[in-house]
Amino acid sequence: MIRTISGTVLSIEPGGVVVNVSGWGVFVHLAVVEPFPIGSTITLATHLAMKKDGPELYGFVDSGDRAFFELALTVPGLGPKTALSILRRSAREQLETAIAKRDVKYLTRVVGLGKKSAEKLVVELADKVTAKEGLNSDTDSEVFDMLVALGYTGHEARKALEEIPPEAKGIDERLKSALSANLK
């Protein structure tokens, strides 16, 4: 199993990067397509998925994200692309908190899962993750609703939530940060 990969970024492609590893151009699917400059050296925690049409490599800047990804794969019916999509839409700490608190509303509205998928995720993983204190899954669900009421699409609202700095607390402050981040 390939657990890490280090090399030079050859190109940035939709959904991932191509990394030069000892002369091999290896495509790595990324949860977050970081602004890795072409030519920079990177090291990623990875998960190798064997599929019918060949192996696929999934990369993570943080090994905690890889651990959550692999935990999500234990949910029946949840494949690597869906697990990666979940990590694209919300920070791992927020996801863990929402799952531990059984916050289906957050998972459906902010993360974009269907109700049944969110409930399945909560049932399967609630006892396996712990809530992080001081995180804003309840607040972010309300901020998400407010952004949509202001005319944002679901995708735009999720993107605005990603831009909120972690030190922003409370609905008003988080809403103001989301609105100002979107203006930049």
C-alpha cells in the first residue's frame, strides 16, 4: 500500500496534481486542490484504492484528513470519490463535530449530502469520531441558510463558509466574514 508520496509537481489538473516520482508522472486525486506551484516539491499522505479499471491514488496534505477519508470508506455504499467530495465541501474538524453531534442538518445543507446518506454517515461514524470544542457546525448551518436566502447558490454558500477564519465566532461575525470573503 502506498501511504505517502513525495515529488515535484509536474502539472495541476482538475481534481488533483501530477507528481514526478523518480521519473514517473503519478496522478493524485486531492481533497483540496491546493495552490501547489508547478515545480514545487510536495509530500502527501495517500490512500491507494484498487478499482476494476486500475489503481487510483488519493492524496492529503494532512494525515488526519487521510484517516477521516479511510474511516468514511467504512460506511457501506460510500466510495472514494464521495468521501473525497465530502472533504472538499467542509473541513475535517467540522465534519467530525457534525457527525459526533449527529447534526444531519449540517451534513445535508452545508456538505450537500442527501438526507439518507447523511443519516447513514451519522449512524456508522458517530461513535468513531469526537466533537471538537469551539467549532461552529450549528452556527455554520444557520449562516449557510442566510447566504442562500440572500441569493447565493448552495455551491457559492459552501465556498463562502470555507473562507471564514476559524477565530470568527457567533452567527453575526461568521456571516459578516463569509460576505466579506466573497467580495474579495
